[in-house]
Amino acid sequence: MHRPFLYYITDRSQFPGDETTRRRRLLEKISEAARVGVDYIQLREKDLPARALEELARDAVCVLEDEKRRAANREQRTAFLINCRTDVALAVRANGVHLRSDDITPAEVRHICSIRANGPVRLIISQSCHQPTEVQHAAAAGADLALFAPVFEKKDSPQSKAAGLDALHRACQFQLPVLALGGITLQNAAACLEAGAAGIAAIRLYQENDIAEVARKLRNL
């Protein structure tokens, strides 16, 4: 079994303090995640207008580049993705973009990237999926990975019906890596991997804990 992919989704609103403090804490957490080799970081600050999101994304890119320089003798492979905004991802030279289930398609993103005036680029594309059939469609449309959610009921969102492990297992039958998302803890992560998930995506699991410790435990499952 391959080492599970680790996918950290940001939410600066969970940090205490004013906006400046939350932003600083978020960049520190991004740095921490890159330092321990988290595979993907998705900047998911949905409340920010495009200009503010781009500014924060540029700061995050600088943080990741600093970590890459410090990693001189070891591989630094964290991919940085922007939630929904392909334009911002291209502007800051992020590694990829994450799409909602009702967003434009991966094929449309590929087209946008192919007609850039200064040359085509290839973005990593992850896509939110809530049913196994949506994973099948994402794979056919050219996504690189799917985030299947919510696997478990989330305490802060009980109205979101949990898909469950059986649905996760069915979602993992297509030719696309599927990462489990939604109510994931260190206690139930192993069940997700046993169901076929290629990795674990989360906000709180990474953001509210010592990422190094979380990464170590997930990789040892």
C-alpha cells in the first residue's frame, strides 16, 4: 500500500484574533505543513474578494518557496492549490486549482490553461465529489484527484448527510485517486484508507493539531 496523500485545506477564520493575526497564523500553518511534506495545500478562503485572495496566495507562495530553499537536501514536493479561482491560481503561479462539484469542469480548466498568451501551463486539478458517479465524471473530464465528502457527519454541520464508508469504497473504483474528506479524525482515518481512499483531506485535523504529529500517525496507518 502506498503512503497516503495528505491534503490540508485552509480556513483562517478558525484562528482567534483580528484579520492580521489570523492571516499570520495561517501562513505559519502553511509553512509547517510544507515542512513536514504535506502533499497538497488548498487555499480555501472563500470570503475573500479576488484581490485579497490573490494577495494572500502570493504570500503563501513566498512561504512555500522559502521552505523549498530550506529543504536544500531533501525533496520539497508540496503542491499549492487555489479553491475555485483558476484566474488567481494562474496569476500567482500556483500548482493547481480545486473545483467545486458545481464548478466549471476540469476540461474547461485545461482549455483555459492551453490558450494563455504567454504559453500553456498544466495545473493540478482536484474536484469535490459527493457521489461515486461524480468521481466517475471527474475522472472522465481530466481531474487529477477527487475529494469525496462528507464521509462522516461533521459536528459543526449535522445537516450535511454523511456518505459513509460504503459510498467511499464505491467512489474509489474509478481510475482517479480519491481522498476522504469530512469528519475525518485520527481514529477513523484508517477505515477510510481500508475502503480504498488514496489519502486524507481535512481542515481541522491538520489546522488544529501539530501537523508533524498528524502526518506521522497518518503515514503509519
